[in-house]
Amino acid sequence: MAGLASARELRREGHDVTVLEQNADVGGQWLYDPRSDGADDPLGAAETVKVHGSLYASLRAISARENMGFTDFHFAPKDGRDGRRFPGHREVQLYLRDFCDAFGLMEAVRLNTRVLRVAMAVAPTRKWTVRSVHEGTEEEEVFDAVVVANGHYSQPRLPSIQGMEAWRGRQMHSHSYRVPEPFRGDVVVVVGCGASGKDIAMEVRGVAKEVHLVAKSMEEVTPGLAKVLAKHSANLHLQLHVERLCEDGLVVFGGGGSGVLADTIIYCTGYNYSFPFLHTAGAVTVDDNRVGPLFEHVFPPSLAPSLSFVGIPIKVFAPRFFEAQAKWGAQVLSGRRTLPPEQEMMRSVEEYYRAREIAGVPKKYTHDVCLSETMPTVRTTNLADSLKRGIDYASYLKKEHLSVTYILDRLIFIQRL
Ligand SMILES: Cc1cc2nc3c(=O)[nH]c(=O)nc-3n(C[C@H](O)[C@H](O)[C@H](O)COP(=O)(O)OP(=O)(O)OC[C@H]3O[C@@H](n4cnc5c(N)ncnc54)[C@H](O)[C@@H]3O)c2cc1C
């Protein structure tokens, strides 16, 4: 998604674009992959996962289709296709295919081409050497600029739980979950109460003996979830965090809960940013899921504008947000817009970090742009109040290029609640 948004904006600005895509088709996460890393790496703990896809077969978009389109290419229902407002993954992939066709992007896309290494070419040029592999043949090319848009829902983030290594049952991450059938008759513990955790717990409940859904705290138990738990109380149970795992298969829960002898634990505990191919000599690092320093989550000050990132923020409406980032990046590269000097960009990043720290936002949520120090109560239902906060936030940022997107995002986000 972010790569296609970038390709279109770069071409609009007259740049010559090559998109290197490791999969056999476009769509990124939305290209459902029935394979999984499960066979040889069920936890996805290897440094680079082999399978990019993390979607399960039954997944439907959590956002409504009217919020999921590019600004000028709406995600409208089509005859003979999945016309639901919250469509299945295949429909989103087809939409992205349609987008490519409408803008002639496929001529810029090289499929089945995996990027192995991206590094700065020999100084003083600001060019980039990119090594890739296509059907076993490696190639090295030099580009004037690189936009990194490799997604961040592939590399599992795992909790650290006492006894994890010695626990005798099956442990896996939701990255490798596809269908419920392998869990028939099992006692399953699903750790994590986000969208995937809830979906997977509900689906597995249909075939499993028991499912224990583990929340971090009661705050995660929304009225909707409480209703679902009550309705399926026969074999779906809520637990508070996992305290420890015992070798004999016992899972001990916190919050006064007892233990359960389980067959399987599925960790629905999120993903880490990972750029195994990127070599910047320390100019961009990932520290506790903070990718940085990045000016406005896009440009590393010391390497801008020849290196940029599109698609880093989370809980934004994709692809519209990515489109705004891509437009900005493409216009900076063509000279239609300018960036502040490096020191100023660095200062802005540091100020942003400081403000978040003061507001008590953990580092790992650096790119959760909804969790803002000026908008601590984003979950309000008062639209006017939220809009005012959106405008305050935009003016606080003093970033015209993003303010409209932030405000729109705020509005649609609130409407969705
Ligand atoms: C279970 C799940 C449910 C989700 N549900 C929603 C939802 O309902 N609504 C929503 O808006 N978002 C949802 N998302 C988020 C979704 O990932 C984003 O909408 C969107 O796909 C992000 O686009 P992207 O381009 O940043 O990343 P991706 O879609 O992941 O695309 C990245 C691309 O980079 C390629 N790539 C990576 N590394 C390399 C390499 N080394 N060489 C070559 N190519 C490479 C990948 O193959 C992939 O095609 C969900 C994600 C998950 C995991």
C-alpha cells in the first residue's frame, strides 16, 4: 500500500520509479498467504521472517471501505465482488490491483524481487546501492533516492514470560495463524486483547475445547467484549495477564486467576519494525520500536531527502495517510518543497520525543500518532471537542503539510467510535 502510494506520487512528480516487491503480486499484507512461518519458526522469532503475510483466512477489514481508499480513487463496491462495507482481505487486495491498473503502476513494479541490502553508495554522492534477488539471480543497482515502505506487521513482538522456553505445549504468534482447524479439541490460551486476539479467540472457540483470552487489565474489556464473553461463557474465558508457564503445560494467570493445563498458546502481541536490509551506519535505528530519528516519521535528518520512510505511523487511515506522506516526499525530491536544515529537523524530532516522554507515552508507541500529548483524551465522543483538539494539534505541530490529514483523521476516527 505505502509502496504503491509512493510510486504514484513519485511518478506524478516526474521521477523514474522502480518498485521492488518480493511477493508474486501487489497488495502487501492484503495479499493473503496461506503459508506461514509456523512450520519451522512458529513464534516467528527469527530475525527475518520468511513469510511476509500475517492475515488469517477469515480476516475482514476493521475500517470501513469509505475510509480505506486513496483520496482520488475511492474504494467503491464493484459488481460481482465483495461489496461489504467492511470487506474481506481479498477485496482490499483487488482494490489495490485496480489502483495499479488505473495509474499504470505495474510497469514500475518488479515482482518476485527481494531487497537484500540498501546502503549509501560511496561518498560524496548521496546515491544508494540496492542489492536484490530475482529468481536466484542477484543484482546491484544504484538509485538517487530510496523510499522504504516494507510494512511493519510481519516481525512478531513476543512478551517475556517466566517459563516460556521450557513450556511443553505449542507456542505460536498470530503472524502464523491462518485457520482454526489445527486447534480442534485443544485448550488454547490467546494472549492479547487487540483486534487479532479477539478475532482469533472467537474463531478458535468454535472448534476448541476451551479458549482463555488474556487481557493486560480490565481496562481492555470493553462493553462489547464483555457481552461476547458472557454469550460464549461455556468455553470462552477471560483471564488477566499470564504470570508464568510451567514445564508440565500449566499456564498460571495473574489477578487471582488459577491455572489451566493448555495445549496451545497463541501470542497476539503485535509486531516490531524491522529493516534487515537497511544499512545506514547508525543514522536510522530501531530502539524499543522507535524508528529514528525521523522528521515527521518520514525523513532521517542526516540522510534526507534521499532516504525516506512511508507507512511508519500506526492507527492512521491507510492509504490516505501514506498518500500524504508520499506526496510530501515526492515533492521534496523534485524541489517543489524544501525541508528545514538538518539541525532544525533534529531539534523537532527531539522536541517530539521530549513532549511524548513528559506525557508519559512509552517509547514503543512513538509512531502511534493518535496518542498525542495534546490529545490525551482522543477517545471522546464529542465531535466538536475532538475537532478543536485536532486543530490545536495541527497548529501545535506547525506542519501545514500534515495538518489537513491529521484533522481528517481525527474526524473519521471519532466518527468510527
Ligand atoms: C491481521 C492484520 C489486520 C489488519 N487489518 C487492517 C484493517 O482492517 N485496516 C487497515 O487499514 N489496516 C489493517 N492492517 C494493517 C495493514 O498492514 C495496512 O493496512 C497496510 O497493509 C500497510 O501497508 P504497507 O504498505 O505499509 O505494508 P505492507 O502491506 O506490509 O506492504 C509492504 C510490502 O513490502 C514488501 N517487502 C517487505 N520486505 C521486502 C523486501 N526485503 N524486498 C522486497 N519487498 C519487501 C512486502 O512483500 C509487502 O508487499 C492489518 C494488519 C494485520 C497484520
